[in-house]
Amino acid sequence: MELELEDQEDRSKCSKCLEKFRKVLTFLLSHIGLISLVVGYCIMGAFTFEALESSHELQVKRNMTQVRQAVTQYLWTMTKNTHLIREEIWLQNTTYRLQEFETDLLRAMKKG
């Protein structure tokens, strides 16, 4: 009879331990699973965003490269065609053209 009580106590201790372990494991797996889902959702969203926006971003970059090249060409032509460079006039023209470029760049950034 005493042997049966000890077996029941051992089983109850073991079952209590297993029950606590199951609860802890369930808690950890539910949080790990939730975190995994959130991370997966973020990664999937990043790839989707990249796929949707990459062509537009490339077009904006091409446009700004063309604008930059036009400014560079203008400055080179202005310098090349001037036989006598006056610093004040050259700086004034260059500053004006660079300010226009900056305005175009800011406009493109706000728009795109």
C-alpha cells in the first residue's frame, strides 16, 4: 500500500513537472511563432516594396543624371566660349545655374 502511494506521488510530481514544462514550451513557441510571423511579414513587405518601386526609382535617377549632365555641359560651354573670364560674372552665372540645379533636385526629391 505504501508503495502505491509513493508511485502516485512520483507520478503526480512528474505530471506536475511535465505540465509546467508544457506550459513554458507553449508560451515560448507561441511568442517565437508570433515573432517569426512578424519578421517574415516585414521581409515579404520589403521585397514587395522593392519590386513595386524599383522601376520608378531608376527613372528618377536617370532624369536627375540627365539634369546633372545638362548643368555640367552648360558650365563647360560657358567657360569654353568665354575668352576672358571675369571672376565675378563667371561666379554669378555658375551660382545661378547651380541654384537652378539644386531647385530641380529638391523638386524631384519631393515629387518622387
